[in-house]
Amino acid sequence: MKIFTIWYPNPPDPPYWKWIKLNEITIPLAKASNKFISKAIAHGIHELLEFNGTIMADSLTSNNRIGQVHMLFLQSYMGVDIAVHRDYPFINLYPMEPDKRWALLKKNILNAEIALRLEEELGIRVLYVIQGWDEESYKYCAERYLEMSIQYMGIGSLKYRDPRSIIKIVKFLKELVGKRTYLHVFGVLKPSILKALSKYVDSVDTSSPIQAAIRKEIFVLKDGILKRLRVNYLSTEDILELIPGNLKSILEDAFKDEDLGTILSKSKYARSIINTAVLLSFLKDT
């Protein structure tokens, strides 16, 4: 299973790939400034970030003025490897009348039809997002994609769901779309769920390293179990004792002559570098 680390461009997360072997990242364009997007178009996203791995660009879900055609051309000009189709998630939309929900779902499907026509012309790989709010709606959306012969899909609107519900939906959809269909899961935070999903999906993306870092947590791997520890409850000596030697070397290179214990206590970016490395190690055999 591939792990796409979500990389926020504004303000920019650390360039993890300079210190950690990172093969895939997802960039949420809704969090990108116009300046960042303009630079990515001018120079190419890989050159701008100095990253040679696979870059997936999410769609601008927060901007209703940008349609599917505009969005796909934008992603293409940026030079991303995978463009997420212009979808409308069902998060924070409750209460919404059933007819409005279905109308929005059909808008997702219409955008997929538009993207499918442009995909080959633009020479870009498009990931089509299965949206829904219950089993019936997810099934309806996935079946429409199968009718279009789409075999590269992702599952959206899983954020804030409990682990059992997430696994149930993912398992159901994998059985529906079949083994030949590539399946990606968006926005699942908990590392334990990510590991459980490896049975059913080809890739996931996660922002759990930076989100944990913001909460002043560091990931620690002990006896195959990933634990979260709050740095404000630990002494500098305790923090340094928990960090393996190779990760200390990474931090020393990233932050030069600064005290590592102090940096881990004060810098969310230092914590996110550690968390990313530990999470990838935890998931490496999935």
C-alpha cells in the first residue's frame, strides 16, 4: 500500500523528502495560495519543490467558482502526476435535504464525465472520487463510474467517521469495484486505521504527522506499536531518549546547531519530520 503524505503549501510544511525517503505526496490545492499555484505553473511542481516522487493534487473543493474543466487544466499545467477530479464532499453539510444531497452527488458524477473526456487529451492521470454519505449513495456513485469504465478511484467523505464505519464502507466498495480497480482512501488520520485499510486499498493519504505535531505530540514506535506522546509532559532528556539515532541525525541536519530537545519541544515542524519518519516505518510492511 502506498502512503501519500499530505503536504500543506501555505504555510509550507517541511520538505520531508530532503531527509526522509518519501515516494508520494498529496497537495491540497484548497490550502495553496495563488502565488504558490502561479509558481508551480511557471516552473513545474516537481522543480518548484525539488521532489522527484509522485505528486497528487487534490481539487479546490473550497472554491465553488472553479469548475472541472478549469481545475483539470490547472492541475495539468502544474505538472502533477495525479489530478483528483473536482468533487464535492459530504462533510459538514448536515442537515441537508435528501434531494439536495442527491443533486450534489450527481454533480460529482457529471464532473467525472467531464474529466474523463479531457484525461487523455491532457495526458494526465485522473483519480475519480467516490462520494456519498451512506452505503446506498456510495454504491450509486461507484456504479456510475464503473459504467464509464473508470478503474482509478478514491473514496471521499470518510473524515470524522468512526473506525468501524470507515472499514465497513471501504470493504464494501472494494468488493463492489473489484480487484482490477485501483482504490485510494482520502483523509484518514489514525495510523491504526491506515494499517487495517491495507487489506482493501492500493493507497491512502494522511496528514496525521503534522496534525499530531500541532497538538505537540510525537510518534514513537516500540515493539511494533505506534504511540503518541505529548512533549510538554516530557523532559528534554526523555524526548531525546525516545528518538532513535538515525532520526536525531535527520534533525541535526535539518536544524543545524540548535538544541534538539528544545527544537522538539517548540517546533511543530521538527515534530512533524519525526512523526512522518516513524509513521512510514510503522506502515512499511503494509
